[in-house]
Amino acid sequence: MNFKEEIFKSIQTMVDRAIMNHRADRTYKTVIKRVVKNGYVITDETGSERTVPCGIPNVELKPMQSVYVKEPMGKINELHICSVVGNTNNGKSRRRR
């Protein structure tokens, strides 16, 4: 076998293993479909509905509100709402001077 091909295959194998074992936080935007007793029903990246908790203290979320959800270190069972998209000042506008 060709020496260059062997080196390339070895490097490709190492890269594939590194990618497969990589864990990182993933954050993406979604919409609250409904509010239930134990959390909020959202659609995850795969299109599946999931009930998730809100990690923001003292925030009241409503259906059809856009939020960001975080999947820490690739753990889908720890998916939670981490931020609200858009204006969060409840209709009060701020003026710059």
C-alpha cells in the first residue's frame, strides 16, 4: 500500500474519532408551544416536542413566545430555556439621551 495513503487514513481516523467524541453546549432558537404543569413544551432541533424547564428566575413565559434553549455538553435530557428572544421590558420603551 502507498505510504501517503496510510498516513492519510490514520489522520482521517483520528479526526473522525475526535468529532464523534466531541461534546459542547448547543444553543438554538425555538418557540414555546404550550405551558404545562412541569414546564414548557418546545420543539427541539430534530422537530420533536419536549417539555423543558426554564432556567431564568422570575420570568413568566407564554405560548408562541420565542426563546433560546441550551443543550449542555450534548445532554438532551438537560435541555432548558436559557434566554428570551426579543424585547423583554414588557412594553416599556427606553430613551437614550
